[in-house]
Amino acid sequence: MPRRSGHSAGFRYFGDMIITIDGHAGSGKSTAARLLAAELGFELMNTGAMYRATAFILGRHGIDISTEPRNISAITTIVATFHFDLSPSRIRLNGEDLTDSIYTEPMGRAASQVGKFPEVRAKLKDEQRRIAANHDMICEGRDQGTAVFPDAPVKFFFTAAAQTRALRRAEQDGLDPRLDPTGFAKLVELIVARDHQDENRSIDPLRRAPDAVEVDTSILSLDEVVHRMTQVVNRWRTR
């Protein structure tokens, strides 16, 4: 990936800078990360896609990630070969484009499951640091500001009410909560369960870094979110 420096109005940064965006599933961090990267002229790393791709490949190899005790040796051997290539809209693992295979609800749940495996997290941390090295990078995920890049100068933590996130997902899926209240209630339950799994895993749980700026997207429009983030970055630059 070529190196670039920020070039948006009011922003000028030369050098290698990491900005982390962590937060709950469905809180809008992926969209905001993409827009902020475009605004600042930074590159973008979607680490959630890396976990989805990992879950997909483990499934292809016949690994049942829900089985305990899991086959740690087999999983470690498989992920040891991983080499990711990322672009703003595609993810390639060992040269194979997996983008169209991983953005499903089952893959989202599987990604959260494999995120509990230390052998997976260790490899993906190494990959994330390799990808970000010597780049101006927006790093979006669950543990970027706490475990992967704890020294990043600017960190954000996204959150939103479960009901709000469920409404967004329902709109994406063409589900009308008024016509299918049972389906909508189930969607809320899935989101709450995903939060609980992410926040209570034993290794690198989802949490806000002490120096991260919290962004509640329940009460902000997308434009307001990106504007606020840009302001935070500019304040860091000029301090």
C-alpha cells in the first residue's frame, strides 16, 4: 500500500499515524472509519473482516469452532500461514478474495467466536501491526486502541443503544419491526448477545481505552460523527 499524508481542509499531517476506532457491532464505526479515512487521506484497516475471513477459512478446513476442547494445534497451524492484503473495499487472504463470502450474519457470529481464541488473536495482531507499519492508518475493530495499538495518539470508541442498532440492521435486511415484532425482538437479542460475548471474552475483551473519545451514534448523524472525529484529530495535531 502506498503511503499518503492527510490532505483534507484544515488538516495536514506528515508521518506515520495510527487512529483507532473500536466499538460495538452495528454502532456505525465501519462507515465512519471509511469516511474519516477519505477525509484525512489515510488508509483503512477493517480488522473485523480479518476475523470473519479467519472463521470462514477455519470452516473450510472442517474446524468446528463451537466444539470444546477445540483443536488448538490445527487452528494454530492453519493461521500461521495467513497473509492478509486489504483495500478499502476488498479483503484477500493468502491471495484469495473472500470479500463476497464473509459479510453474513453467521460469519459475524463466527468472527466473534474465533476472537476468543488466543492463537487466532496473536496471529491477527501480528498481521495488523505488519499492515499498519509505516502508514497513516485508520484501524477499526474491537481491540485496536486497547491491545493492538495502545500507544496510538488518537482513539475513538463507538457505541449505540441496542434498539438503535437493531433498527439499522432491520432496515438493511428489509425487516419492518411493525410487521414483524417477533423478528425484531430476536434481532435485538442477537445484538445484546454479541455485545456480551465481545465484552466478556477472557482475552482482549471489548472495552473503551481510558484515553479514547466515546462517540454515541444513537444521538448523532453520520455527518456529525465524522465532523466530531475530524475535530478531535485536528486538536491533537495543533496541541
